[in-house]
Amino acid sequence: MAIIKCPECGHQVSDKAPICPSCGVEIAGKVTRCPECGEIFFKEEAICPSCHRPVRSQSGNLNEATSNTQPAVSETPKREITKPQTQEKPVSTPPEPKKKKGGSAALFVSFLIALLVCGICFYMYKNAQDRKELQEYEFATRSEDPLILQSYLDTYKDAPQAHIDAITAHLQQIKQNDLDWNNAYISNSKSMLTEYLLKHPDSPHKALAQQKIDSLDWAQASGLNTIEAYQAYLDEHQDGEHYNEAEENMKALKVKEVTPEEKSMINQLFRRFFISINERNQENLVSTVAEELTLLDKEQATPRDVVQMMEKMYKDDVTRLIWRINKDYNISKREVGDNRYEYSVSFTALKEEEHTDAANNKNSQYRINAKVNPNNRISELKMSKIVD
């Protein structure tokens, strides 16, 4: 057994193999070797396809080469015999046999199958890549992360131009939004933060911007520390972080705030007090003071002490007293019980004295410091003369 080349496809095959495993042509008993050049070819061919030497004898028997070695030469030299030259008959060259087409067809079919497989594989790969690109594109369009968008652009440079343009525009918009946010945040300005929210209502920084505005408004309200300021904060920030604190502070201020009704009550009380002195009306005077009070420098004084104070004002030569209250009240209050308040009052008053001798008439200015109890009676009264 020897390994030869298939005469049809050139594939190496055993000379005893029934057929060529590559192209399928018959091998065993169907091929021979040229004794001249050693070429392997089919027995049915008349001449060697390589050196074109005829391989059939006149009797039509096939001459096969059994080996590639030259015939042995006898060691004893032989006498050269000269044969008479005879005219050789011309040998006609048989036509070159046609090659079998079976192997070429099989090779062509194999090529087509391989080409089809490659095409299918490429189509499946391309289709998978397109689907992946589309998924990444849809993910990028929903993302607000610049790194994700830039990664898409770097990875899918051959993506459809419409996708690249859309992601590029989206990335530029995000960068502009970030710039607007940085400018608004570091400005520490409510107006710029409000303008940013109007321009970017769906911004991922919306909650932080609202928190920043809430903080700025609270700082302003607590700095002013007025009922109006706290009410403005409550109206604008119903879900504000400082809502409860603002309510408590406003309530505390309302406790201290003197209402117009309270101011009117205090004004009427002291008008009655001084009018009673002007009219020298003891009964009305007593009705304006508490049962126990601090009067001038005397503690635990009584209404009777107040009447004595009035009588001392009317000296022997004093014919008339006229007290006039200046409307420069300074009033504060504090809670001393459930909805019960004590008021601290400060104001000035002018006292005009008329004497029997008009030359002794005079006017004096006094600073009045007083307290009014929850029963709307004077519980403390101090007067100091203001020296010009």
C-alpha cells in the first residue's frame, strides 16, 4: 500500500482506498503510475497526462510501473548488437480523455454551502449587533448620566446617524443643564434658583433646589422674626422643613403681640385714670386700679393709697390739674395663664397746674411706667418727672 495523490483533486489518499475521501472518485484498481515520469492517473486514459507517453501496448495490455527504481544492469558487459534500422510506424496520439466532472461539482457545492453558512453567520452576528446597539441607544436616551451617553458614542461610532445626532444633542443638553444648575446653586439666590426650576421643571436637581429655596426663605423669616415674615414662609412652604418651627415662633410672637383691641383697652384705662384725677373723682379713680398694687415706691398699696396720692397733688393753692396723655405708648405683654396676659406700659404725660396765683402756674412732663393685670386694672404705677 502506498500513499498517492488523487488524480482528480490532488488530495493524498491510499492507492488501496475504494474512493477518494475528498472528491469521491474511485481509486483502488482504477489508477496507475507512469513508468516514465511517475505521474498517477486513471487507467482508462491512453496517455500520461504529464509526459504524454502512451501506456497501452499493441496488444492493448496495460503497462504498470511496479516501482520507481531503474532496471538492474548486468555486471557482464554485453556485446552491442546492431539491429537493422527499420522504419517505425507512426503512432497516432489518442485524444486526451475528458476529466470527470463529479469531483468539481462536489467541490462547487461544498463552496456554496460554506458561503451560505458564512452568510448566515454574518447575518446573525450583524443582527445581534444591531439589536444590542438599539438597546444601548434606548437606554442612553433615558439616561441623564453624561458618562453613559459618551460611552455609547465611543462604542457605536458606526451607529445610524440619527441615533448619534440624538445622543449628541441629549449629551449637550445635559451639560448645559448642569452648568445652569451650578450657576444657580452657588449664587445662593432665591430668584436664580426659581428661574432654574422654571427653565428645568423635570431637573434631577429639583428637590435640592426646592430645599435650598426653603432654607433661604426660612433664614429671612427667622431673621425678621415677625408674624408677617413667618406667615409668608408658611404660605409659600406648606411642606417646608421649618413649617412647625415657623408656626411655633409665630404663635409665640402672637402671644407677645399687642392687638389693636388691647391697645385701645389700655389707652381707655389710663385716660379714665387721669381724667378721674383731673375731675377729683375718687370712685372712678378706684375703679381703674387693682385691689393690691405697687404705687410709686410703695409695694402692696391699696386703692386708698391711690386716692391719697391724688389728694396730695391738690395743694392748698392748686385750683386745677389737667393731665394730658401723649400717645407714645410702648406696650408689651406676657402670658401668665391660659389666654391671660399681663401688659407692661410705658408712655409720657403732661401735667398742667393752675394756682390761685397765676404766676405759679406751671407745666411738667412725666414718664409713666405701669403694669396692667389680666383683669384690665392697673397693678403697678410709677411716675418720674422729666427734667428739661
